[in-house]
Amino acid sequence: MFCVNHKRVYRLMKELGIRSRIRRKKPYYGSKEAYVVSNIVLNRDFQTARPNEKWVTDITYLPLKRSFLYLSTIYDLYNNEVIAYKISPRNNLQLVMDTVKKGDSSSKDAGDSLT
């Protein structure tokens, strides 16, 4: 292995008439999704006095043989209980929105059964 300055390589290639091949970038045909930036509401205050007062969400990826699955979960900070979860092959906004809808419906069901 040789340690050679890039200018020397350029000069030698120019003298020998050698040109480098530059690969073209592959076009990206995927859709650009809107993203949501939220304000920091908790201010690191993770204590709560009653259930369903503060929820937090997290997305974890699960590696498979050749791809990933994404697990979106919602936790209730009152008792660290999992309110809802959803698994998807794509990590996108729709995954989070589906998890929130599922958590919202499950909290309404739980609230009805408590009264």
C-alpha cells in the first residue's frame, strides 16, 4: 500500500490519459412524508398523580434476516404500563398515528369500564 498525494495521482492520470468513472446517483422514488416537530411539554417531569395524564411514545426497530420491523409503543407514566403498540415494516408517521389512535380507543374503553 502506498501513501500518495491526491495531486500526484491527478497529474499521473492526466499524463496517461486515464479518467475516473463517476457513478451517477440512483434516483429516489419514495415519497417524502411530512414530519411533526413538537414542543417539549414534560420538561423532564415524569411524575404523575393519576392514570392517562401523561403518555410517552417510543419506536424500536427489530432486526430480521434481511429487513427490519418497527415497534411503536405508548407508555403511561403513571404505572409504566404499555397502553398500545403497533408493528410495521415501515418507520413512518402513519405508524405513530395508528398507535396513537389505538391507544386513544383503548383508554376510552378502560375509562368506561372503571366507572
